[in-house]
Amino acid sequence: MKTYAEINEKIKQGKAVVFTAEEIIDVVKEKGYAAAAREVDVVTTATFGPMCSSGAFLNFGHSDPPIRMAKVWLNDVPAYAGIAAVDAYIGATELSETKGMSYGGAHVIEALVRGERVELKATSYGTDCYPRKEIRTFAGLNDINQAYLFNPRNVYQNYSVAVNTSNRTIYTYMGALLPNLGNATYSTAGELSPLLNDPYYRTIGIGTRIFLGGGTGYVAWEGTQHNPNQNRDINGIPIASAGTLALIGDLKQMKREFLRAAIFDRYGVTMYVGVGIPIPILDEEMLKQTAVSNRDIKATIFDYSVPKRSKPNFGQVSYAELRSGAITINGKEVPTAPLSSLNQARKIAQILKEWISVGQFSLTEPVQSLPAESKVKPLEIREQEV
Amino acid sequence: MAKKKVVLTFPPELTETPLTYHLVKDFDLAINILKAKITPGEEGKLVVELSNGAEEKILAGIDFLKKQGVFVEPVSKEILLDEGECIHCGSCTAVCHPKALSITPPDWKLNFDKDLCIVCESCVKACPMQIIKVSF
């Protein structure tokens, strides 16, 4: 048994033993669970995938004379300004009013992170205290006050494998799905993915310090649609999308390498977000969770050609099978393709490992655990309020 | 001797018609098939080099194909990938039939094998980073 304080003391002294969630699998093979649990202090996990539910709060500072911005556009992308005078939220998936699907909120965020100034336009009705009714200027991260990512739903604990049984190509947030089971796409880092290594949210909770977009961030809350009640395998790992995290972090620290605007053809704009989460090896049980491998993690294959809330499924496959390049569905060999970047996720896990190894990143005990019970409610269409 | 490389796209109803036979028999052309993907009942693609005749014969052969409903394009195009901007997500591999684009262990980096590419351009739109282009 180790405590957070003991692990942090070792980190401070530069003596912490850290492995990534991929490396730990071989460590366990060599040493066994008990010895590995004694020797290893931290396992780093990571993911780099498209996460639509992302965006940034910005505070632009006050002009003279000042304006209570009622409508805000950044490079022609609307930002939500229904909060205080010069605060706004730019959502990753918001589309440009002039360029449509080829430019969106994620591109604005990426431009800011790249150090560019973006065109800020705002209108207002004017008040006695905020007389200005219009403003147009250019602003970058160095010009404005706070700029922080606040992503309501990131780091999905597992996700669907998407296929298409119809006879036409369909264009989805899981990429282009070819007709007649022409391909299957999936989007997690598998054995390296954060919440698959802590399936019951024992160490990842509110307040957990993380790597976010190249800088330091925190778990702010449970993510939207957090679904711990999802069906689980005998090893405790959910077999479809389950837990989620709401993340927060200083945009000014972030790097374009780990925060990239993306376009899914005929679907829309989204953002690839790089997230790394350290898991303290408090005991052998925690070590066992982090040593899970792609063979033991299953995902459910859903038919995206059925545009319904509840899609028919073809059962489960393991990430080892998905990573092999093809799976078999109804006797047909279907080529598989990832959408999230394992290559980038590995980079993030290594960077976080390095930060911890040199003593510049310490671990935090959750101030509150994520809900272990909660259901995702559907939206019913009602004719009236009663 | 004239030579011409072309990409032939067959609509599903033509994939069972022996068009290349007519090119040989009626237009006296030599046909070197460079890449082919033909499945009866689906859209087919054939990249061929036509030679063995005078320029007019090749053009007449191409004209014949067009009249049959085949879409004919020159193979001067190629796919260009801006590797420095690639995040190695693998999205483009999902739509690459000839597997010219692949993402495999151990490093899970995107690999592009130009020789396998039939310039179908599916990857251009499938790339979430918009970093795959067609050159003319």
C-alpha cells in the first residue's frame, strides 16, 4: 500500500518509478503483480482523439468606451456571449457564418494556440454603463485576460465500433462508413486510454491534475452523459461508452501539437484533444487495473446506418482484434481503421511520464469521486409541459 | 510509339462487359493493367497503360470507352500528403481500398505507398486535418 503523499514525496525527490499503461503490461509479465505493485509508483495513460464537446472561455478585457458584448464572432464563428460583459465561450463545433463546414470554433482555438490574433467582432444594444454598440478588433492569447479550455465531455471510457450495413456510404462523426460493412472505425487508445485503466474511477476524480492539450489541466466534474452503469465485462471494464470527464485547463499553456481542429466530411468541425492522466499505484489492485491489455478490453459494434438513438449491434470485439486490421462480422472480413491517434497518445503518455519522473508534476487525490451510479436519460418529445 | 496512362472508372452495370477485349480486337491496342479493382455489380476502377498504336488509335479507343459509359481520366494526378502536419489518426485508411494508406504497428504512424494508390481521392475528404491534396 502506498499513499498519495508517499508517491508525491518520491516524485519530489526525483525517485518515482513511472511507466506508461502500455509499458506496465510487460513489467507485470516480467515481475508479476505483487512485485510490480511494490516497485511502481505511477502509470501514465493518454488519449488523442476527436472530442466534440470542447471549447474555451475567453475574457477579452474592456474597450474604451466599454461594450456589453451581446453577440460575439471570432473569425466569423459565433461565440456564446450570454454571460458577463466581455466573457464568451467558443465551442469547438460551432461553424463559421461565412465558411460553413470548412472552418469552426476548433479552428479559432487552434489559431489562438498557434499565437495568432483572431478577428473579434461584437454587437450590443448599449446601456448607460456600456454605451458602445459595436466593436471590431484583433486579439490573441497575449492580449486577452483569461483563456481556458472547459470541455464538458472528454475522454470517453470506451466507445463504439462503427459500421454501415446500408448500400450507400454514410458520413458520420466516426468518419466515412462504407456500404455493406465496407469498413469499421473505432476511436480509443485501448490499453493506454485513461478511464479503461481505472474502470471504477478510484483515482481519477474531481480535482485530478492532468496533461491537457500540452499544458496542465484538471478534471473539473463528471463529463456530460457520464454513464457508469454501462454493461461491464467480467473484468469490470465497460463494453461500450461509459464514464466521461469534464476537463479544464489554461489555454495559454497549450500547444497546437496536442490541440488540433478537425473536419469530418459532411458531419462538421470537431477538435482533437490530447489528454494524459496519471494513475497512482496505491496497491496491487490498482496495478492490476492499469496492466489491462487490448485483449481484455472489448467494444461493441454498432450499425450507424440506422439513424436511431438505439442502434442495432453486432456484439463485441476486443481492441486486439480491432488493432489487427480486420474483424469478422456475419462471416465477412471487415477492415478496421482507428480515428484517434495512438502515436500521439503514446507521445503524451511519455511526456507525462517525463514530467513526473523529473519532479515537475505531482499527483492529486480527488477532492470528490465521480458518480459510481447514474443513468443517461433520453430526451422525450412532449407536446406540453405537463 | 504512343503511350497513355489512364484511370478508367466503370459504373456497376459495365463491370461485366468485356471492354478491354474490344480495345485489343477493334483498336489494336496493347493494354498493360497497372491497378485494378473490379467487383461485379460494384463500381470498378482500372488503371491502364495503352500502347502499341498510333496516337489516333489510342484516342479512338478512349473515345470508345467513353461512349460505353466509362469515366476516363489521365493519370497525371497524384496524392500528396503533408506528412509534417499528419497526426497519424488513421481516418484516411478507413476509405483506402487498395491499402496505399496504412497505419500499423509497431509505431502506428501513417504510411503511404504511392505504388498502390489509384488516385481515387477518397482520402482527401476523409482526412480530418485536411492535409491530403491532389496534384495535377
